[in-house]
Amino acid sequence: MLGETANIRTNKKEYFQILILPEEMPYYNKKGEITKWEKITNHNIAKYVVLSGDDTERYLHTPVKTLLSIIKFPKCDHGEITTKSKYRNYYLSQTRNAIIQISTGISGSFGNALVLNDYEMFIKKIVHYLKSI
């Protein structure tokens, strides 16, 4: 989304991004079958660590602020949940009883442009930024 961000920001528009990712996610083939499960690690989000340190006044491909929320869904049986439709149906059937939590598996040193797993802080930083312009 670097190009889209740059297009918006070069037109003198402030741009903020919220990215919500599941802690563990399936990968599908063209038939909708789950081929593997992957858990987000610090390595997976390394590009966001790099972007978070960018000078957002100088580099217009970087959002002014980004909220990266990594959420933890209730566990599912990988042996039973083998397709995209089974995955979708399983979690849709769990919506009333499911407890979705913020993941604690990711940590690190992020720059000023990124807030990890803290919506309230993200909003405070946006408000502060907007009041300053």
C-alpha cells in the first residue's frame, strides 16, 4: 500500500492506517484448501518496524500514523478446519461465544509512526497530530 499512501499524501491529505491481522492465519490454494498455517512473528512484521522509523514529513509513502493490531482468535482444530469455507463458517458460528484477544506474542522497538496493539494511544496520537497542524 506504499503507492496508494504516497498518492493520497502527495495530494496534501493526511493519511492514517489501521491494520488488523490475526495472530495465526491460514494460506489457501486456488481451490480454497488450506495449505499451511502461519503464526505472525517479529520477523513477519520487520517491514513495519522499518516503516515506523521513517520521517513521515519527508517520505510520503509512509502513513502519518499506523495502528498495527494483532488479534488472537480462539483456537480451532487444524485437522478439521481444512478449507476456506470451513474456516469462515467455524468463526462465524463462534461469534457470540468467541473471545478475541490482543496478541502478546509480538513486541519490539517501533518508531514514532507506528502504534502496536493500543487503539486508545493511536487515537490520542492522531488527535495530537491534527491539533498541531
